[in-house]
Amino acid sequence: MKLGIKSLVILVMVFVSLSACKTDKPTAVTSQIKPEMDKRTKDSIARAEIIAYDPAKLEISSNLPAEVQQALRNLEQKKFTDGNLGEQLIGFAKVGAYDFADKFKFLILKFTRDEAGFQESSAMEIDELAEVMNQFPKMEIVIEAHMNNDLAAAKSLAVSQGRADAIKAKLVSKGISEARIKAVGFGQKFPVADNAKHEGKLINERVEIQLMKFI
């Protein structure tokens, strides 16, 4: 009987010891998305997911302001190039979280190599941006043009400013008020990829749209 009690005491001590060791270990993170995460971050994630896939498939929510719903219905009557700047902005409008934290990128617009002029065959993306801006008359944007480091810094700055100005001029020719558009060329100041690699150079030579006002 004494041996049984002794054995029981040992088992209890081992159990307590193991439990203590288990408690000391850090708990695993089950999710990167926390309930208390900032709403702006959640909205950005949701918007990025929609933009990355197909915003045209997202239905127009009845929770959106009436003028946004009508503008989106008008835009749905038109054909936009898949995934381009126009569809990105439609996705933004459909999500309904207008915090202006995101930028939108021209995807098919092509420029003459090392020059400011864009290729007219790819200018439909500017036309579609004008369509969106016509439907949202309060919308104001900044056109931000960037270059890789193939050219000298001063030349890069001049070319990027010329590209931004060319896009602005095209929008104005489509009836968009000049006051709603700011054009800025940053040259090679803000790379987002490695300029030592060919792929990085292609990524760094880009034109983005920053929303300043939407509705």
C-alpha cells in the first residue's frame, strides 16, 4: 500500500512538471489577421484582393452612396481592359473604403524608350481613366511617373516629368478639368525593385495614380 501511494505521488509530480513546461512554451500564432487590426489596414487588404482578381465580378452594394452606385452602373455599360487602371479604380469604388492610402498603376500604357511620349496604341488606358473621372466629377488625382537608373539622374527627372505631363494633357483633351490633375515626375528617386536586375528595371519604370479626392 505504501508503494502505491509513493508511486502515485511521483506520477502527480511528473504531471505537474510537464504541465509547467508546456505552459512556459510560447503559443503559436493562429492568424495574422487580428480582430483589433486597424480598419484602414483591413480595407486596404480587401481592396487589394479585389483589384488583384476581377473587380468587375463584385456586385454594386446598396450600402454605397447613391451617386457612387449610379456612376458604377454607368461604367459597367462600358468595356474596360482586364486588370488595367480603370478596373483597379472600379474595384476601389466598389469596396467603399475611401481612405486614399493606395496607389493605382498603369499596366498597359507604353512609352517610347527613354522619351516622354507614350505610344498611342496603348493610350486606351488613359481614355478609360478619363471615363472613370467623368463619372466621378469630384475625383482629383496626382500622376506620379518614375524611372529606373538607365539614364542620368537629371535626364530621368526630365523624362518622367514629360511622361506625367503627357498623360495629363491627354486627360484634359478628353474633357477633364486641368485643376483636377497634378503631374509629377520623380525620376529615379524612388525605386521599388533592384535596378541591378532587368526585372527590377522594368518594375521601377512605372506611372502611378494617387487619389487626392474621390467623392
